[in-house]
Amino acid sequence: MSKVVVRFAPSPTGNLHVGNVRAALFNYLFAKREGGRFLLRLDDTDQDRSTEEYAKGIETDLAWLGLNHDIFAKQSDRIAEYEAAAEKLKAAGRLYPCYETAAELDRKRKRQLAQKKPPVYDRAALALSDDEKRALEAEGRRPHWRFKLADEETSFDDLIHGHTRIDPNSLSDPVLIREDGRFLYTLPSVVDDIDFAISHVIRGADHVTNTGVQVQITRALGATPPVYAHYSLLLSVDGRPLSKREDADFSLRSLRETGYEPMALNALLARLGTSDAIEPKLLLEELAAGFDITHLGRADIRFDPADLDKINAAFLHMLPYEAVMGRLGAMKCDLGRDFWEAVKPNLARFRDVELWARVVGGPVEPVIEDASFAAAAAAVLPSEPWGPETWSAWTGAVKEKTGAKGKALFMPLRLALTGLEHGPELKNLLPLIGRKRAEARLSGLSL
Ligand code: GLU
């Protein structure tokens, strides 16, 4: 069995949008392609901002996309494991208490910047004696805990960025535990990655610097770091980072309500930022087979809703009748295979089938600009049964009788039969509309 285990680790502090759901999709596709497992882990240590509602929302969004997980975990269930790891780091002298207040740290930082020095924590707390610590605690101060970065070569192999080196001297010792005793994201994430035997960490490039810290913590806990892949973040079409407020339309919930197909979104996001062709696929397995994480480049990636419209339409146009029967039935639009084949090239959203079902089954308000032309056309309607050749036989007869041709022939017929200027090919629609309704509509009756 494959040793590949990957994870999607959202914090349930907001809704998923096109940007952050890429982490879920990439990890899922990577797991499928490698025959590995996919862990959904809720990074919910921030109790002030994490909510049950957001957690449910994430699960709903993932289920909609079909990104089902094999394993589930949430960090709030695993505090004992993080405490044990913290004790281990303390015993090894790698986790030390600090007593500076936020205001004191801020002053230090400003002083360093004024002296044109990098604002790296000066480790003053490491020099505190036990008596000094006791005195500070007697004043009512509670420590926060920092991980002591070692001055050692800190590098990792990244499937997208190649060999990446982080200079630990350019970083402050990271705070792992807050003064109220709560864990920040870093340590729980490392402990989970070790305990769940995560083989590959696939996440956004905004985490590259964290990775240097996490590599050191992983080693300090006696484990081997996973393989990393940091992909470029998705920007808006005009090159801004996506924002919750300005880009609310790109939340998964909103895309779902707009009527996009989950597999269209999957197909777009799986290939955006690679040089691989963006093509609709029926199944996630097919997307996974063609997914290669190393094809993701380092350049900026922009999300253009027009691309989603395009692939959504292309996806609908390739759907076989069998794949949509249930949905058509549920919408009371199942007028059979020929109907689906006739109308699908005209769909931008699935729900557009309602319009075409009404055009076929009526009632349609016919538009008749020349009643005598319409009457002449009605008079030469062939007798049933009707099939794919009926349209050309009929229009040939109308042309002969009236002398009309080209647009002057076809547009009045389309307007009378459908009430609309555009729509699916009439050759396909006409047999579905049938002689009775066609005749009525040509005489101006709504049927
Ligand atoms: N909870 C973190 C986030 O949403 C997870 C990052 C990671 O993949 O390690 O950014």
C-alpha cells in the first residue's frame, strides 16, 4: 500500500473560496494519483475565531466538489498530544518561557528598526535566572513560550520550488504557546503531520517561511520532515490577492448557488497555473490521472470568472444523457434523450434546461411579424412522424412556396415556434415540439 498521506488543514474561521480550496483539490488529486490517503484536519486551535458553522460549511463545500476524505481529525481533540510534545521540547531546552508584554516587544522592534537592524527577537528571556522568572510570575505575568531556532542549515526539497534554504538567523524564535496556555498553529501542525505520517505537505507559497521553522521543530521532535510543495497563490483577474469582502462571489457557496458544476470548478482549478490543457472531465479520477504537482509553476495565477464560465459550458456540453437523467427528472425537465442532446449545446448553466423544456413543451408566446408568411408555412407542415430530416423538408417547401430564403426564411419560423431569436438548432427542436404545437404557434396561439 502506498505510503502517501496528505492533508487539507483549513482553519474553520471562514468560508472556503476558489483560492483556499485549491489546497484541498491538489492534496486530494495527489493522494488519488499516488493511491494514498487524504486527511481532512480542522486547525481549530484558535477558539475565538473557529466556529462549528464554518466547520460544517467546509465539509459541505468539500462534499459538493466530491473531495471526500479518508481520515478526519481536529486539533481541539488533540491538545494532550501537543502538550506532550511541548514537554519534550522543554526538556531538550528548545522551548523557553518569555515574559515580555506585547507593548515591550513592540518597543524592541521599533528600536531595532530605527537602528536599521532586522526586527528579530533578541532572546533576552533566555538570560533570565530562576529568581527573575519567579519575580515576574509573582507580579502576575504569565509566560508565552518560544521555540529556540538552532543556528543550523535549514533547508528542504520542494516539489515546485526545488531545494529551498531558510536562514534561521533571519527569523525570530517563534511563539508556540500563548500566555493563556493556548497553542498557536505551528506546533500542533507539526505534531499532527508527524502523528498522521503525512508524507507530503502541499500548501500555498505563503507558508514557505513557516516551513523552515517546522522543519526544525520536526527534527527537534525526532522525526523526519515530509516532502513539501508550495504552489503560488491565486490572484484576482486584476492581480490583487483575493479578498473575502471584494471577492465574496468566489466563495464556494456562492459559486454553487450561481449554478456552476463542481466538476467544472475542479477541472479549472486543477490545471490553472500549469501548462496542461484545461479540459472538462466527468470524474475526479480522470483529473487525478493527469495531475502532476510539479507542473504547477511559480508565476502568479489569476482567477478569471470568464474561464469558469467557459469550462462550465464545455462540461455541460459533454455530459451524456445517462449522467443527467436524475437531475432532469428532479427538475421535471426530463423530456428524453433527444431533448437533452438537442439543448445541451446551448446551456451555460444546467438550470437553463428549464427554459428549453418550456420552449418544447410550451406554453410559448409565439412572435409573428408576418401572419400570411406564417400561415403559408403552416400549410406545408409535413405529416408526422417527424424526425431529423423534417426541418429541411419543411423549410424547403416553405422556401418554394414563399420565395423567402436565408435569415428571412429561418428567423420568422424560429420566432413563431420558440418566441425567441436564439436557441438550439431547430432541426433538433422541431420533432420535439411536434406538429400540433408547431401548427398552433404558427397561427399565433400560445401552446
Ligand atoms: N491551517 C493552516 C492554513 O489554513 C494550514 C496550513 C498548512 O497546510 O500547514 O493556512
